[in-house]
Amino acid sequence: MAYSTILNVMVGAARKASRPIRRDFGEVENLQVSVKGPANFVTKSDKRTEDILSNELQKARPTYGFLMEESGEIPGTDGQHRWIIDPIDGTTNFIHGIPHFAISIGLERAGTLVAGVIYNPITDELYIAERGRGAFLNDRRLRVASRRKLADAVVACGIPHLGRGDHELFRSEIGKVQAKAAGIRRMGAASLDLAYVAAGRCDAFWERGLSEWDLAAGILMVREAGGRVEDIDGGSEAMHTGNVLAANDELFTQMQKELKIGRQ
């Protein structure tokens, strides 16, 4: 598949950054049995990955700004473009030797998402999307699933953990969805959850309290695959509120109803 110039830049950066990640992942599995554990090692890997990504992207587009998980906001000189980067989305999986995590790169132009790349370096699954040009997995065109009933749907979610999120609200929400859906999955990497919705592997996804770098590439991926992504409580600003719901149109309405009931 022939990529656009900008996607070539993004894919090249992701693939270059993935090589040390694969080496580090093998080392993490060895560190599981050590007294100190892998946490400090993973922090260094996260930062090194971010540095590789930002260096490669800056070389190709020196005027663009950045929003990155580790380094925060770095304004660009053109004032229009911004890379939004999560170097390892699914760090907890990475720390535990679980091969479900991703490099996530989104590109924003004048506040609009225009391109996204999500890459799992262990499975070698590369998801790409460009505004108005569709979404793809390893050159295969993606479409969201066409299931219309929650009773047939597998729903992905994020579960708030120690020290984060509203645990009581989540228990209420999952109770409502659990009673209606065919299955619920918690996989631990929001970018891949959204990519799985785009690919039709999951029928819907919801999570609260996410950051822009968790969501940027995945939101565009779902929309370009024909899906709907909005704030759980209404409105299109999910990337800024951090509370996201993604599905096809029919399931989106059903999910939103259950999640609103969960808040009561």
C-alpha cells in the first residue's frame, strides 16, 4: 500500500522506535523475577521511545509542535500542527510481559485530527488512518462491526485502578452493560481498544479519565472506519474530556443509554 507523505513519516518513526522496544520487552520478561522488578527499566524505555519518535518526526517536520506523555507540551513555530504521542500505551502490560501495548501517534492540524498511527511492535500490527481516506490494518481496509444489538456485542472497557478514577461509578456502569452485552473485555491499552473497534474485533469501547495521547490516533481510526466516537455524556470533545465512547451508530445509542443509567 502506498502511504501519503505524512503517513510515511509517521510509520517510519513508529517502526524505528519499535526496534529497541522489542529488545526491551525481552529484557522485561527476565526482570520479572528480580527483586527490584522492571519498573525503573520500563520508565527508561518509555522515555527513550518518546525521544526516538520526537527526533524522527521533528527531522521531517521541524515546525510542528508536540504533546507527549513524558515531555508534555512543546509548541511548534507554525502554530497549526501538533504531534500527539504516547510512546508505550499499555505500560502496565509492558511491565508484566504482556504483549499487548502500542506506539500511538496522532497528528492534529488547526485542532482537527488528520492522521493516526497505532503500532503493536510485538504482533507487528500496524493501524493507520488519514482524514477522509479511511483506516487500515496492515493494508486491509477497516470497517466497524455491523452488529445492532448489545446482546450480540463484545464491549471493551477501561477499569479504574488504585488511586485513579471513580470506582463506584464504574461498578454501576459495568453492572448495566454486563447485564446486556454478550461479553466484556479489559485489555489495558486504550489506543488498541479503539483500533479493535475500528477493525470490528470489539463492537464498542468506553473508558473515563484518559489523556489526549491515549485517544488521538484511535479516535480518528474509529471515525475513518465508519464508527462514532464521542464523550460518554454527550458532545464530540472526548479527546479533551478524556471520557470516551466508541461504537457503530446503533450500539453507540444503546451503550450511551446504559452508561447514563449507570450514573443514576
